[in-house]
Amino acid sequence: MRTSAQRLNADDKLSASEARAFCLRMIKEFYDIDYTESWHGDLDSLLSDGSENWFSEPNRGSFYHARDASGSIVAVGGLYDLSRKPSTLKRIGDRYDQNTQICQIVRVYLDAKFRGNGIGGEIAALLERDALRFGYDVCYLHADAQTASTLNFWKKCGYQDFGRFSTSSESGIHASVDFEKYIDRQ
């Protein structure tokens, strides 16, 4: 079953709410992590207008979703300026020149039934296209260190791993892998 990704319209509060709920469901299913305000503020921002929405075009961000034939969201992904995550920027910022424009690719989730159909690659390509359009030099992301298929997906998309870090939650310690991809401006 083939579907294609579409940009989330900032005025479409119903789709934003559905996308947020889909993300939280995927996070719970795959990582056993419940909603945590400090970790999921970006998802809360999907429901906001203007400067409060991390994924809005004026904020150099975007968010995509794909629906199946019945209209249910089956895949999502977004990007925002890394300055929105000061702790991450502080952790990896020394890696880059002071003038480097860095976005973070986030929330690339696919319903398990739709994996392997190219939807994830389509969303990644759309986000990279937007990153280039918004003037970013580097796309940064992190992925769960325990999900080999996810790590392989990002490597297949041309991302290079460069580090690891761990965070703790109510469900335990979560190890992640840092990835980056320099955007080709040619």
C-alpha cells in the first residue's frame, strides 16, 4: 500500500493533533516512554500558532505526515532549528563552526505495517530539501542505539554517526546515537 507525505498545514489543528497523538503512540509502543513535557515540548508546539510552533515556516521548520487509504496517519517527520534544544546544542555545539546553521530532524516515525515501502525515505528527503531551502548547513538527529533497523535507515540515507549519549526516564536508561549530514548546496 503506497502513500505519500504531505506538509502539515499550520492552520490544520485537527491534523496537528492527530500527528501529535501518532507520535506519542509510537514513542510509547517502541520506547515505552510516556509523555514528558521536557522531552515532548516540540510535539506540544504543533498545536500552537506562529512563533510558538517549532515546525512553522517562519521558524525555519517543517513537519510532514503520510496517511493510509482510510485517512489514518501512518508516518511523520519534522525538523526545527537546533537552537530550540539548548541542551543538545550545548552537548554537540563544539563540533561545528560558530556560523554553522544546524537543524534537527525529529519524530521520524512509521507505523510498523508501513515500513519498507519508501515512506521514511520520502519524508527524510522532503526534510532535507526543506533544510536546504531554509539555509541550514547540517541536519542533525539522534536515534535509539538499540534499534538496528533505524540506525541502518539513517546510514542508508547518508547520515554519519559521530557519538553516543544516554538519558534516563521512568522506564530506564536510553542510549542514543548522534548522526549528521551536511547539506549539499550545489
